[in-house]
Amino acid sequence: MARPEQLDRVFAALADPTRRDLVARLAGGDATVGELAAPYAVSLQAVSKHLKVLEDAGLVSRSRDAQRRPVHLEAEVFDLMTKWIERYRRQAEERYQRLDAVLAQMQDDDRGAGRAAPDEGAAS
């Protein structure tokens, strides 16, 4: 399971729309800082700062490939996030199922007591 501090850094890093866009673009494959900076009206230094935040969160890494320094998306971090989110999604789903069961029981109790359900017996 991911450490809470790591998840905090990941979610904080992804809170910025530019960084989310960089991650989305890296999902298609590795790219250099220059390639990543091309569509933005900001300096290479500004994009590098965004990449540093993503790198500190463990979302990307940089390597050396001859003269290139490609940035690589670390997909396993998304697996950690997915597991964390899935745990809470399952808990919410279980709560909704319990609520559905309670509401169904209440409706059955109303019918058993001779009271019409809200949609039954209504004048048309």
C-alpha cells in the first residue's frame, strides 16, 4: 500500500492542469523537455519546474539516451493511486447496497402494513 505522504505528493502534483496535461502526453510515450514544452507559451525552465514536481512525486523519471534526456511516465504510481481509490469506491458501493436494502425493507414493511406505496393507488 502506498504511504500517505506519497499519495499526498502525487495528488498535489496532479492538482495542476499543466502537470496533468504533461502526464497525459507522456502516457503516449517518452519525450524530452523541449518536446513537452513546445505547445506551451512558457519557458523550458517553467516546464522543467513542473517536471521536477512530477518527479518528486514519483510520477516521472528522467534518463539519458545519448544526447537526449527523455522523461518517462512511471505507470506503477498510477497503480498505487488506483488501488487507493478502488478501496474507497468499494466502501461507498457497500454503503449504497446497505442503503438500498434498508429502503427495500421499508417499502416491503409499508406494503405489508396495508399502506400503498407512493406510486400505487394514485389517481391518474
